Amino acid sequence: MITALASDFCPNAYCYNMALVSHLACTNYRMTPKEALAAATLNAAFSLGIADKVGSLEVGKQGDLILLDAPDWVCVVYMFGDTPLNSVIKRGKIL
């Protein structure tokens, strides 16, 4: 079974914070941080039919990623209220 995670920015649930979504997946659905990361990236891209272009860091794919100022990547899950974002890279360019 493939699980995908996404935020839901709709009129009845203004949530677009993927760190919060990942935190809730770990605490409420007992996913590991590694499972939540895969569900929010590659699995989400797969569910949209675009995993050949995005969702993981591979040669030939679009270079979209975030750089964190944190001791470990799992801080996104555990520090969801204060995500230590350093840089955003979209299509290989720093924004």
C-alpha cells in the first residue's frame, strides 16, 4: 500500500503546513518520520502521476528542495511550529 500525505488548503480547513501534516501523521497514524517524508514527497508525486519529474532527488528530475538550519531532518516533524527553514530551491535555483 502506498500512502501519500498532503495539506488541504480549502475553505473549511486552512492548513498548508506540511510540517504539521507530517507531525500529525506520525502522532495520530503512527507513521515513522521516514515514512511521513516518503509519503509527503515521492508517494505524493506518484499519486499525482508526476513521480518521473519530482518527488525525489535524482538525476534528470526537477531540483526542488528545502535546506534546513537544524541538527537533523526529523526536526521538521518534531518542531512543526518553528520550522528551521534556511533556503528554498525550486527547479535548481535558490529563491
